[in-house]
Amino acid sequence: MGILSRRKYTAALTAVALAGSLLLAGAPAQAAKKPIDITGFNASDQVVSNSNCRRVKISAKLKKNYTGITNVGYWLTSSVSRNGGEVDSAWFADTTVDYVQICPSFEGLGAYKIGPTDISVDYEYVDRDGYQSYGFSNYWDTTSKTIYLRGKTKSTLTAKRSGKNVTLTTSASVYSPEKYRYAQYNPTAKLQVKSGTRWKTLKTAKLKSGKATFKLKESKKKTYRVTIPKASWATAVTSKSVSK
């Protein structure tokens, strides 16, 4: 939802809230409850391999309690933020699906929080005197979900042998949307050897300047690979295997 539309929505909401506040005094007991609760969100993590903005689908899961009220309309505005700063908001107007725009080249990689949500509900009800009336409720729902934008990670592994000495060198890079290219990545990598149908970890090493070297003593030819776990801002990756 764009900035301009949010401003229009906020202005309209303020006007409705002022009008609705005049009607709440005669509302039935049921209207004092929250007609809508958010029980969760559905949204997918994103893998970033270019610097383009992402159009991210968000679905809200709702629990509705319309006891004593009819002709219900609702507006939900869910904040989408990173490190406490709002980057966009999802707007659900009598629907449960919206799309937000996240630009990793500006906002960066990592965790993004969906929620809290400003909920506004208008409805009709029969007042204590039997007349059809209108009501309005506005409140916050603190339900949230975290999604992750992770840069795509690449890893290579090369091997050299000299007698019984085997030297394996790995490198890693991760896509950096701010730099518009892949950049050196220095995670902790696991060197694994194939044993039957399984892989066994032999050593771990912290990469420096995007590289790490493993030295082994092994007389037999074996198959090796490197694995790197996912981080909040980078995907997991497993290198192609090499035999030496």
C-alpha cells in the first residue's frame, strides 16, 4: 500500500472514528467486544538474487465474532517493519489478502515483522429501544509474524592431493542488494566426507575474506563437500562435491 493511499485512508478513518464515537454510547454489550481478532499471518520468506523490489503477498487469518451485529465492514492496517522502522503496510478492506513492497536494496536483508494491526470495524445493531443503529470500533491487535529476506549464497570447493596430504579450499559469496552484486561472505563452514550414503562432518572453519582451507591426511580417494547453514540474512548452501 503506497504512502499516498495510506494518508487518504488515515484521513478517512479519522472522520469515521469521529462519527462513530457518537454512536457507541447506545451500542449493545456485544458491540463492546472485539468483532475481529487476528490469529496469524501467512507470508513467505524471500530469496534475494537481484536488487529488484519484492511484491510480497500477506494473508491475514481472522476470528470473527459478529454476535448481535450485522452489515459488518472492516479495515485492517498491518505494519511491516524492519529494525523498528516501518517500510510498508498491508491494508485489508473487507478482505484477508494484500501485497506489500519491500526493496532490499534500500531496506536491506534480514528479518521483517508483520504487525501490529490497527483494526477498524463498523456495523449495524438494534439498540435497547428497538431501533436500527450504527456502531464503530477501533483497536489494536498485537499479533505478529516475522519473515526473512535472505541473500542467495554461493559456495565452491576445490581439492589438491600430494601423496597422503589433501588440501581443500572453499569460498563463499552472498548476494548483496545494496552493492548490486555478490560479495564475500564469511560464515562458518563444515567440511564433510561421504561415508556410505551419509555425510560425516570432519572439520569446521570460519571463512576469512570469503575463503577457508582444510588440510587432511588421507591415503584413500574420498568425496568431500562443504555446507553452510542459513543465517537471518543469507541462505544455506551446499557446495558441489569433489573427489580426491
